[in-house]
Amino acid sequence: MSIDPRVALASLASALEEHLAAAAARRSDGDPAVEAAFFAVADAFEVYDDALYEAYGEVTPLQVIDGDEDDDDDEGIDDDEDLEILQD
């Protein structure tokens, strides 16, 4: 069953609002509310991106970056190179 992209977009907007509220009320660097809100944004974005693609064959210019991709720095790739690749 596919989800309406407008419904998914509303969920993404709500997740972003909740993330902002959690960040503004942060109690520490490892605040679990901020972390939970972070992952809620990532999940809501993926649902929206999938719904957009299913409905219209379109995607956003954004992507959720998995924490495992931080290993690129160990391979000699610096952040400036990563930025240039994403801008192309």
C-alpha cells in the first residue's frame, strides 16, 4: 500500500518541528530526546522520498547519510571532496 506524498510531507514537517523543539530544549550533548527526534526526521524523510517516487517518479535532492559512511575519512577522502561530489 502506497502512502500519499502529501501525508508523508506533513509527517516530515511535523518531525522537523519536533526536532527543532527538542534541540531548543536540549539538556546535554547526548540528550535522548534530540536523538529520537533526529531519527524520526530521518525515518519521515525516507517515507516521503519513497512516496514521492512511487506517486510521481521523482526524488528530492537530499539523502539520509548512514553513520557508517563516516568511515570515508579513514580512506583519505576529505569533507571538501564529499561536498563537491554532492554539489555536482
